Amino acid sequence: MDRTVGAELGITAHGDCEVELQIAVARTPGLDVTEELSIVHEGGELTTVELTAPHGGRLHLVTLPSGFSRVSYQAQVRGTAELPEISRTDLSLYRRPSRYIESDTFGGFSVSEFGNVSDADLLAAVSSWVGTRLVYMPGSSGPTTGATDTLLGGAGVCRDYAHLVIALLRALGVPARLTAVYAPGCDPMDFHAVVEAFVSDGWYAVDATALAPRSSLVRIATGRDAADTAFMTTVNGAASLDWSYVTAVADDGLPMDDLHQLVVIG
């Protein structure tokens, strides 16, 4: 599958500011990626330092001088990703509670709702349950909103849906992680967050928002929750995100998506 993805960010730094960006397509075996990243300040183009992140992800570290900078990223993605690598460390790490996912408080609730369901049926059941109980509502959550807040509030955006799905799965002992993606077909178009859960000896995608076909997704970053996968993090100093614009297109058209099928991101 061929896909064209990209992002434009407008950032104003209030004094010299160090920023980490996670907007580049992850280096994933099986994919051929042609890309270009540029960060231009009023005084000229800036230099970035690339850092490696888990599961092929990449952080680009840049020091922004005071004033406005424009970030531009474009990529042509060809091929299909190979099956994600399986490691015992990942299976342990992604069972644990984390910053936005208080899965240790969901045990009894998850068992009562999904205790008799397993494997592919479990992923479809949890995805459907979350998708029907939450209302997709931009602005209904904030940077500190966790899975418990989302369950009680009944609304959120993609990262909130993903956090709640992960909390329910981890409470059942199922390893689950958050993956930031480019999502062809997503409406509204933006950076998107989905879940990867480990069942039937593999990592498979879950998207309770059903906003985009899972087989068209392109991996950007993968981690315990949104704290690991944010597209922009201010490390030192202060900066404001003035605007962002994301594009993601499946060049040969969007595939169909059956939520009862196991789908690998790729």
C-alpha cells in the first residue's frame, strides 16, 4: 500500500527554546520511506538532532530561537510493514499502569464486563464498548486527563479513547500500548492515536473511534501512553503551538475495515 503523509507546524518560541518533535514516520522493516523534514526560523533553516525511540520511532531535537518557526515534514510510504517484533520486555512493560492509564484500578470492572471474552473477540468487544459509551468531543479533555477521567466524563478525543481501551485490556492482563499514527481517511484529519494489543501471539491494532481504516495507518511513535508519543514536547524554555496541519492519503484508495478482524499496523 502506498501512502502520502505530512505535517506542518507553526511554533512561536518565547526566548530560546529546546523542543522535541515526533512527526517522522517510524523506521519499520518492510516499508520504503522517502521523506523530507525542514524547520525554518525567521533567520534561516535550523539544524535538528535525531534520537532513536522504541519500535522504530524517531525524535527530532531542535533549539528554536525566539520568534516564529515553521516545521514542514512530508513522506512517501511504500510497501507493507513486517509483523512487529515480539519481546518479553515489551510484554511486561505494556501490562503495567502508566501516567495516563490507571489500569490497576480497573480490575474488577474489566473482569465483570469482559472476563469471558478472549483474543480477537476481546479486542472487538472492548473497542465496541468504548466506542459506544464515549462521545467524540474535541475540547472535552485536557493534558492531564487519564483513563478514569475519560470513563467518568463519557467524552474525549482519540488519545482518550485509546487510554481507556488500554486500561481495560491491561486490567485483564493483556499487554497494550498507544501508537501515534498518520491515518488516511481520518475525519477530522489530525495526528491520530490508536492501540496495539498483544493477542494470538501478535500485536494488533484497536481503534475505538473507528475514524480510519486500521490497515492504512502509518506508525509514528509507540509507547506506554500519550506521555511517550506526543508530537511536540518542550524540553527547555517556553513555546506555543500556533497551528498544525496534517495530511494522510492512501494513494490507491481506502481499504475496508472489519473490526472483528485482527489487523497489523503497516
